[in-house]
Amino acid sequence: LPKEQNLLEVHESFLWVPFSHFNTLGKICLSENYLCFASQDGSQCHIIIPMREVINVEKPDSSSRALTVCVRGKRALRFSEVRDYQRLAKTIRSRCGIRAVNDMAAHPGYYTELVEQSLGNSTLATDEIERDLHRSLPEHPAFQSDTGISALRRVLTAYAYRNPKIGYCQAMNILTSVLLLYAKEEEAFWLLVAVCERMLPDYFNRRIIGALVDQAVFEDLIRVNLPQLVEHMTDLSFFSSVSLSWFLTLFISVLPIESAVNVVDCFFYDGIKAILQLGLTVLDFNLEALITCNDDAEAVTILNRFFDSVTNKDSPLPPTVQQASVGNNEQASHISVDISELIQEAYEKYGHFRSEEVESSRKRNKLHVIQTLEDTTKQNVVSEITRQHFLSCYWTMKSPALLHHDPSLAYLEQYQLGFQQFSELFFLLEPWAFCASKSTLSLWVFRLIDENQDGLINFREFCCALGKFVGFLLRSSA
């Protein structure tokens, strides 16, 4: 096996050898990407299978400790007397290519039923789907007719009906459009299920937590693998914002379609690891230009030009669809890069990190991402409530405060509060506001803050008084 592979599990078992008609004793060894078997009874039976070639794991009956591992090409391996067969089956399922094929075979007629039940229903998801149908791949002939648009509508609507927790999220239409170019309608549906529910968990919802977590993982990888870029751009949040569409659409929204389909292939083989590797390669390829940028807008321009220059010499798509084959003089002068070479460099240069490292980084970053989202949501809610409250209480069209508004003054002095308005604000801010002498107390504070004794308090006076009060408390505590 490749030297970067690590041994994860070992299980003793018997393997049925069909051409010899006997069971051979040996050990099953699992690494990140391979399932291996080596006999130990002198039969010299050795098997090495990439996990991506495994399409199903079956248990023949409930009484035996046996497993059947189905491989592409209608082949199968039968292991028996596996002591911890449940754990083995779970590990293989989590690592192999068991996705849409098995789901579709296990649910015959399910997609047709969903289509019948979902079409005609009017929901927020269906409204959003209708809005985005013609924005998916408008340049492709397949989606310039009602046939392609209708197929896209059925797949997206059926999925929204199947999984109302996700419903529909922007980017799902772009991904599904590409799937429909290469798969039948029902196959495209089950591929979408695999992506949304297993391969990219928590990506396609209102908060896109999964995508934000993977962007944090991407930042960690940038710090380790591209230190020159980190030195020049200490705030890596720029790369998180610019790469969001890379993750959500698997580069489909930024690469020419004939090149993007190669990236989708890699994703279905290696998962998010393939997207992370390619993202690092894109930044590495443009490293010299990025470290000379003066601002974020210039960096975005550099990356967009690069994506436009990516070609695919082996593309099966017609020239009318290939975006990179035409362009302006500035684009034509840019050095083109073939997508196959770009992907090859991604695997050779950044294929060393393992899926386990990605999962570990996801776990480390997920709590921080969720906490940041919660804090931002709370701040936005508080800010909006405060803004609406002040607008309704003090600066409505009928508010007496407008009588004292003078736009010629500094902004902190333009809006002013009379005593009645100040009293309402004072009672909201002060914990002792409901004492017996609250009116007297608020009048005393009002006169104290009103420095020029004009019967009005502006924001500058209020802030100065608040600063003095905090300073008094600090001195008192000291």
C-alpha cells in the first residue's frame, strides 16, 4: 500500500475462495482507503481492494457472524466467523463508496412517489426553487428547454419534500444541474441525497454550518501549508468568504463547466478532502500574485482570472458550452491551466493529509463556529430591538425631539432629549429606577448631565456623564 496509509483495524476471519471451494483462514486489515486480506494457512491468498470500489456490505443472516462485501463489477467477498462483524461492517460502510447506488436499489419506486406527492404543493422551498430554476446552468443547452428545467424542478422539489428540515438551499440547484447532465433523473436525486445528508453534512441549511466549519478547516490548512500567504494576509477570513462558493458548489460556480465536472468526480471519490486539496492548490498557484495584492478586491480579481483560464482538453462537452474557449483579450493573454494537471498537482502536493485529520479539525472548529453564529445572532437581535425602540420612542415624525434637531451640529449633538424622554430612558437603564423617589432622582441626574443648562441632553453629554460615572466606580472599588 502507499506509505501514507495507516493500519486502522485488524479482524481475524475466514474468506470463501470460490475457485478453490474452501474457506481460508486469515486477517482482514483496514487502512484509510483500502480493505486487505492475507491468508495465514499457507494458501497464499492475498486481496487488496480500494474502498471506493466497495458498493455494499450485507449480512447473509442474523445468526451467523458473516459479512458479504460487494464490489463493483458484480463481484463479492464472503467473510465468516468475524468476531466483531458489526464493527467491521460499520467501518467499511463509513469509508467505502456506498452512497446513491445502494439507496436507490433499496427504495424502488420511492422517487416516483415523492414526485407525485410533492408536485403541486406550494411552500417557501418550492417558491425559491422556481426562482432559481433558470439560474442554474443557463449557458448549457440541456437547461434551455422545458425538458431540462422540468427534470431539475422535479428532483429539487422531491428532495425538499423528502427532507423538510433542509428543504431547499441555494447551490443545490447548481449541483443538481450538473448531476442531471451525467445521470438519470432518479440517480441524480439519490446522488443529491448522498451529498446533502452524508457527504456534506449541515451544508445545505439556512446557517450553512457545515460549510463554515470546513472553511475554518481550510484556514488551518492554509496556516500549515502556505506560510508565505499567512505572513502577507494575517486575516485569513478573506479566504473563508471568497471560498464559500467553492465548498457549497464544489467549484461549479467558479470554474468553467467542462472543468468543474472533473472536480465533482474527485469529490465523489474522496469527499471534502478533494475540495480542500484543490483549494490549497489554487492559492498556491496564485501565491506570487496574491502576496503582492494591496486589497481584497485585487485578490478576488486575480482568482477570478485564474478560474476563467482553466481548460479541459479532454472535455466531452461541445465547444458552444465550453466557457473557457472564448473570452476577451485580457483573458486570452492569461496563461491557461488544464484541469487534469491542476488536480494532479493537488493530489501530489496536498494529498498527504488524511480524512481523519479533516474530521479532527472539523470537531475542533465546530463549537467555535456555532458559538460565533450564536453571538452574532444575539447581537443582531439586540441591535435591531434597540434601534426600533429608540425610533419609536424618540425619533418618530411626531416626536418633540425633532423640534430640537439641528443638522448643522456635530452628529453627537444633532439629536437631543427633553426631560420627559430622558426619564423614560433613565427608568429603563437604571436598576434602582423603581424606587419611591424615582422622579426626583431622574430630575437631579438630568440637570447634572445637562452641561449647558439648555433643558436638553445630547448624545455627547450623555456619554461624557456615563464615562465620569464609570470612572467614579473604578476609583471607589480601588
